[in-house]
Amino acid sequence: MRLIPTGSNVVVAKTKSSKKTPLILSEAVEDSIPALKRWKVAAIGPECKAVKLDDFIVFNAANAGEIPDGDQKYVIIQEKDILAVYSE
């Protein structure tokens, strides 16, 4: 990955995780609501405090645009737009 976030920005990657979540939704519903997708933190800026690398998160996708890098898709968001971190 060539994206290096600055400040409190976070780079997240689209992922299909095998971990179960408390939300039971069809894939069609999840695909229609980007904020409900499970995203993996791929890089964090130096000012990030709430997340760490490899965390899985849910975020407000209203201002997010996908950035393709090979066969992987990334999104750069501000840390304040992270709604929740999945816990074990």
C-alpha cells in the first residue's frame, strides 16, 4: 500500500471477514449501506488515538470515496468519523 495518512486520518481497506458480528443482515443490505461494512484499518496518521492497525471498524461513509490500489480498495477517513471498533 502506498497511502500514508497525515494528522488524524485513517486508511481503511474493504474486507470480507469471517468473524461473526451481532448484526445479521443480507449481503445486499450490507452493500447498500457502506457504513455497515466491516473495514480493516490499514494505516493510521500520527495523531490517531482511538484505533490501531488491523482493527475492524464501522464508520460514517458519507464523505468517503474509494481509492483503488491494484485489486484492493481503500478509503481515507478522519478518525472522528469512526463510529465503532469491533471488539473480540
